[in-house]
Amino acid sequence: MAERDYYETLGVQKGATDDDLKKAYRTLGKKYHPDANPGNTEQAAEKFKEINKAYSILSDKDKRAAYDQFGHKAFDGSMGGAGYHGSMDFDMGDIFSSVFGDFFGGGSPFGNRRQEAGPRQGPDVQVTIQISFEDAVNGAEKELQLNLSDKCGTCNGSGAKPGTFAENCKHCGGSGQERVLQQTILGRMTSVRTCSVCRGEGKIIREVCQTCSGRGKVKSGKKIVVTIPKGIDNGQSIRIPGKGEPGDKGGPNGDLRVLVYVKPHTRFRRDGMTLRAEINISFVQAALGDVLTIPTVYGDERHELKPGTQPGSVITLRGKGMANVHNPRSVGDLEVTIRVAVPTKLTARQEELLREFAGETGQPTPQPPSQNGKKRFGKKK
């Protein structure tokens, strides 16, 4: 059976651009990838093979030119010296990875993607620190004692015994990768995988350093001072670049991330940059007004309470809240809710004065409470 036209296979016109080809390949590749067709794997694999072959030809400038001139005969050897003379082996892993990336959850289905065998950044380190509410308000400096890796002083981080050196891996030429030619259901393909000799390091250490056992790193205690910024909130973290674990092969250190836990305060509650609190006053203060002393996180503040203040009223003290952690010059407010305390016990004179007050203001005069559990307004029938 005659092989299908490559342009028709990808569903594009003969004059399609490289972007058109890649877009069509992505669409069809996702549709017919075997992993996306678990109930029809064999047929999907055949279709996928056909799509990949068409794209491998049309995405190569020279192969496409030969195909446009001679068709399929350019590659079947039937034209003698007139056909395409380049290599027909192609790295399907490279093609797939360049177009799809990690779409199917692990790079190319034809082998591992290339990894650099050179310097690599060290891993990040995360620690937790607990601070007081006052430290979050004013900022602080805290000293952390950490047990981190450091470059081995004996081998200077090389992992090799002093006086010796790590050699380039002869199997992979120092790249850390090896190429393997395989015959698969999709045809003959070249996959790239981690070198089986040096395990991707690109180097072979014949004699390891006894101090670090060839790791190039040793554990050591370190003191690191962390600056706590004003306004930091519970659950936020501080990133300190370059204070994490050291990298491999001369790579930079990772970062230190300090997760902050702020102890709650007994008086103040935080709502973003706003602080909230409550203050109790007597009903006499609420009625007549007074000069109050209000505690804040920055010290006491005097405030004139207006006569007739109602329970639940809110006093706002500007600039007495939390600072913006990104801009400490921007400070929120303190909102204080008024709570009126009602006395639970009154003397006979106090009761008399209150009844007089009620009568003068035209309010109903309260009935006196019952005594010994008996109500004064009559027995229940």
C-alpha cells in the first residue's frame, strides 16, 4: 500500500511554515499519543509513528526539499544517486522534547531528556522560627543555629583525595549522557539517558577524599543572623539568598527560607495592617465623657471620650497599627471598640439616684427586683 503524503498526514498545505508544522504536530501528537489512548494503544502507536515520521521529514530543511522534489522515492533508495544522501537516523526523543516538553509527565517517551553535567545549584533549606507579637511590630534580629553542609576543606569540594583529580568519564566524554540506538514499534530511534558509568556526573573519582567520602561536602554548625522586618505576619517567610546547602561541582549555594510563626497577643488582634482591641468603660464615663488612657503597641495614648458615647462605638487611632512589611513607612491604624460595663451590685442610694434620673428624663421607672424569689406584683393564679 502506497505511503500517505506527509503533508496530508499532518493536515497542512505544502507551503506550510515551520510554526504551522509544529502546531499541527503538537495537536496530532497529543491526540494519538499511546498514553492518551489506553484502550487503543496499538492503533494509536501506529498513527503516532506515522505522524512522527512525517514531522521528522518536513521539519528538516534538507529532507523537506528532497521530499518536495522526489516524494517518498527520495528516501527509499530507488533513485540511486539522485535521492537524499543525508542520514535518515533521527533522535525521536529530541524531536518530541523540543515540541512537547514535559507534557506527558516525564519528558520524552523515547528516553530521558538531556541533563547538564556541569555545576548545579544547591538545595534550599527551610527552618521555622517563633517570634513575639512585639517583634513583628517593631522588627528584630534573631540568631539561628543551623547544621548545614559546607565545602570540604580537605579536598576543596572536589571529592577527590588530595593530590589526585577527578577524571573525565571516557564512556560519555564528560557529558554525563550516553546515546543508545534502539529498535522500537515506532522505528529505529536514538534515546539519550544518564551515563551508566559516571551516573551523570561526567567525572570519575579514582581515589575519594577520606574526609567527605567523595561528596565534596561536610556537615558543620553555622550561626546565621536573620533580620525580622517590621510588619511580618504569621506564616510569611524570609528568603536569604545563598545561605542554603552548597551546590555541586562549584555550583552556587541554595537559599535559606525562614518560616515565621508569630505568637498571638492577649490584647490586640491583627487584620492585615489594622490592629483591633477593646476597652471597657463605665456607663458614667459613657454618659459624661472622660479622658481615656488607651494602650497601643507603641505605648499609651490619651483620648478624649465624648459625652453620650454608645456601646460598640469605635475609636480609631491613626498610624498605631502594623507596618507594611514591604514599606515600613506605611503603618495601619488601631481600632478600639468601646464596651460599657454595667455594675452588678448597687447600694440603696445608687438605686435611688438612678430612679430619680429615670424620672427626670421621662423614662419608665424600673420596678424593684423580687425578694426571696417572690414577685412583688402578685401571686401567680
